[in-house]
Amino acid sequence: MDIKRVAIDAVNETIVMTVVHMDYKGQVAKRINEKMPLATVKGFRKGQVPKDLVEKQYGKGIKKEEVKKVVDLALERFIQSERLNLLGTPLAKENENLDWDAEELVFEYEIGLVPNFELDLEAKNNIIKYVVKADDKLIDGQVARIQKQFGKAIPQEVVAEGCDVTGTFSNEEKGINNKTVLALDVFKDKKTAKKFIGKQVGDVVTVNTKGLFEDDHQLMDYLKVGHDEVHSLAVDVDFTIESINSTELAELNQELFDKLFGEGSVATLAELKAKIKEDAESQFAQQADQKLLGDVTEFLIENTKFDLPAEFLKKWLQTVGEKQLTAEEAEVEYARSEKGLRFQLIEGRALAQSNIQITFEDLKSFTSNAIRQQMAQFGQTNPTDEEVQGIVARVLSNQEEVKRLSDQVVAAKLLEVFKEKANPTTKEVTYEEFIAASYGE
């Protein structure tokens, strides 16, 4: 058998395979001999059919099957021996006029290659690494929320200033139907709050979403609408009141401190605020890291230029799913997935350039730390190593979890590389400023 590569361009090639009689005749003859005792032809007893009739009836089908086996195996071995780095899998070129009786059978396969490109992780950029600080406004607000959360709810007959109102926002046309709790001071306009004063359970208050809150993003929390809608949403929504409560605020005493953080961890208001600041900034740091990762990713995708075998991939996409796609559907799917594919290639190159490898020990360590953090959130601050490793073993026995956690390990390692190589500009901001920067506003 003769196999060769024919280059079309840097990322597209054709593999041409020429199969001759010697490549498959032995296996075809063996299959014919195996078929003879089972062959049935009118006028002959089973097992007594002459060999030439068996070959005539079954030979072409057997030949096609055996040639396919030979071609598939040879193609697989050729790809391995040539160390071809493929995108997708080889696509056989259709040849409706193939003469199966010819001495030589020629098969062609289209392949798409992973592009060769330069990745400059240190390229000049305008990327910002945000350091998010918890300011006094945020900390004082959290103290007030704690006092309210652990305070005593007192049911009320009518809404008055300072009340919390539980109810459901609804708008059938926009598909809004979300139960929430409102403090009247959440509204941007005091006239909106006044609409609720004097109302009772069962009453409906209608408000407009435009300028309802100080920050339009709050519509995402209270109405559960998407970010793409919040700035342009200007519709009336009904709020149906379901309960009304005033709150007797909890005292800031040792009993409350112990309930929040464990016995003896916090003893004064100053220590409470310091703890809130520490916890908040720890969470903010994680959010800032995710933004940094996203910003560097976006920069690299936009500034790392290379060609993809686009037309090949569109044809390949038509064949790989449970349901075959039309050319138009494959075009849409390719457009949707191209950016992700580009980043997969960039990610792989970044890991290789930085000599980063993900080991099972990395995965175990990452999973162990994640489990300890989760347990701490539920008050289990000192689990034993045996307890944690038992959970780790169960988690890592699930292949979907292994894939999910492996992606997180890769992201964490890439983040460290990006922090070092991309050399972003550090900027200290409040949480409000960070949210505005995150949403591009």
C-alpha cells in the first residue's frame, strides 16, 4: 500500500492511499472459505455451493468490508507515525465512480491540522489587575445586614417605613415571576417607596423597571432578568405583597459574634468589622482573578493570529453529532464555537511554553483544598485528613467531576502564568467600581 500526504495549505492536507490486491486478497480468501459451509444458493445444498458461485454472490461485499478494515487500520497507523496533530478526524472524500474491480483502489481523506503559531504572553497590553477593597460603606452595610438577619421579625398589618415586604414581581410578557424580599430604602426614588406605605397583604403595587434601583444591575437580583436586558428594560411590573415584617435588630454582643464565627474568634465591633473586611476581600480577590483570567484570555484570542481549517471543520461538524447537521447549521455551529477552539489551542500552547503539566497529585490537592473550604462554610473548620481524603476519593471516582476539576486546575495554573507574564497594571478599587468595570460601564 502506498500512502502519501498532499499539502493544500498550512492547515489543510489530503491523505492519498493506494490499495493493491496484495493488501487484502488473503483476508478476502479466508472469508470466502469461511462462508462456503454457510452459503445458500438455489439448486445446491447448503455447504455444497461451488466456490466460484460463492465468490460471485458474496465476494464483492466481503472485498469492500476487508478493504475498509485495511484502509482504516493503515490510516490510523499513518497518522500516528507521522505524528499529525489533527483538528477533528479525517473525512473520506466521496468517490461514487470507484471501480471495485480495478487493480488499484485509491482513497482520499481530508484532514485539518492544528496551526503552528507564536504565542507572546508578554505582549504589550492594557490589562488591569484589580485589587478590590471593602470600604466603610460596604462594611457598615454588612454589619446592618447581620443585625437584621439575626434580628427578630415582627409581623405587621400594613407597610410602614422600615418594613421588609415579601412578595412576587411579575410581568407575563417578559416572563418575570420572582419572589423576593424588599426593604423600602432599596428604591432609587422615594416616591416609589411611598407607593407601598399603607398597603396590606394581598395588595398589588405596580412599578416601572426603568430607574427602579440605584444600580440597574439590581434588577438581576430582584427580578431575575439577564444582564443584557437590565439597561434597556422599561416595563411595568406588579409586586404582589405576601407578608410584611418589621425587624427588631440583633444586639452586637458576644452571643452573636460566637454564632457567626465560632466561640471566642471575635469579641468587639472593631474585630467584627475587620473579619467582614477580610472575608469580603478574600471573595473579591477570587472575582478579580476570574476577571483577570477572562481579560487576558480575550486579549490573547484577539491578538494571536493564526488560520484554522475552517471549511474542513464545517464539513466535519456536519458528521460528528448524533444528528447530522445541514451545511447552514454547521456554519452557525462553527461561528459559535470558533472562539472557544482558538482559546483551547492558545491554552495548550501557553501550558507547553511554560512547561506546565497537570498531575493527579495536583488534582487531589486542588480537590482537597476545595472540600476544606466548603466544609468551613458549613462550620466544619477542623476536619481530619482522613475525612477529607475520603471525600476526595469519592469525588474523583466520578469522571465528570474529574473533568470539571481538571479544567479548574488548568485555569488556576494559567492564571499564575498570566499574572507573571502579562504584567498587568494593578489598580485598587471599591467593589462598586469593580462591578462597573466588570460590566464594561
